[in-house]
Amino acid sequence: MELLRLTPDSWIKEKRRLLGFIIRFGEKRITIAALHALRSLDPAWLTPDEDGLSKAVVIVAKQHGRVAGIGFAADGGDGGCLLVVHPSARRSGAGSRLMRAMMHALGHLACHVAADNIPSMALCFALGMKAVSIHKGPTGKSTLRFEGGLQHDTARPGHIDAISQ
């Protein structure tokens, strides 16, 4: 399996096809906000700085020349985060590789996972991410905020996800 970090040009070229992949294989678990963030992504945000970090990242996993998965995050995940793996590529390590690549490209990553999405929560925990808060998600489900990566810090007072004491 190969991972491709999309450039602004490759994102513009592949955007429509990748959005179709997400809608087809996201199993209705991808939030409208995350899809909107990806659809409206400024391609310039994909350009890495001198440290190799970028404001946003789109990573595509390919297996035998076909898309096996896609990961996206902007603003460290606070501006949108999603991960979709094709059913035939699940439990192959594709999700882990995509998440690690996203963390590496951004330096840190935050994502929101509905409490009934056991595979996604297991992935976050397996990657060493920390569940730092819980809130009601857009569908009314309890949703955990996970954070991890190079610059992990816990939810701050005043942060939308911080739990009041």
C-alpha cells in the first residue's frame, strides 16, 4: 500500500473523485461539517512550510492502483477531520497508516469520534491518542475528542470541548 500526500494541484485534480469515495464508503458517519471543510479547502493550505508541516493535509492510500482510503484534517483537526477506508482494505493497517501520516504532516491531530463508533475509537487509542473531552455531537450522540501527535496538549479552559469542573 502506498500513501500519497496531495499537493494543491493534485487535490484540485482529484477532488471530485475523492469526495465521491468518501460519500460512497463513509457509511454515513462523516459529518456535514467535515465534508464542508474538505469541499471548501483552500488548496494553498496543503503546501508544507519549511518544517514540512502544513495547515491542512489530504492523504490518499492506494492499493493495486486503486484508492483504498483517504484522510483529511485542517487546523490540526479543529478545522475538519475525517478518515474513510474502503471496506476491502479495513483491518489491513490502512487507517493507522493514514492517521500517522496526518499527524506527521500537521504535527498534531484532534478528531471527534461518536461513542458508538468502536472501530474509530480503537484506532485512536491504538495510535496513542488521548480522549480529552466528551460532548454531544451533531447527531446528538455522545462524541469523544481525541488528541495526539507531536504537540499534544489537553483541552484548555474556554475551549469548546473542555469539561467544566
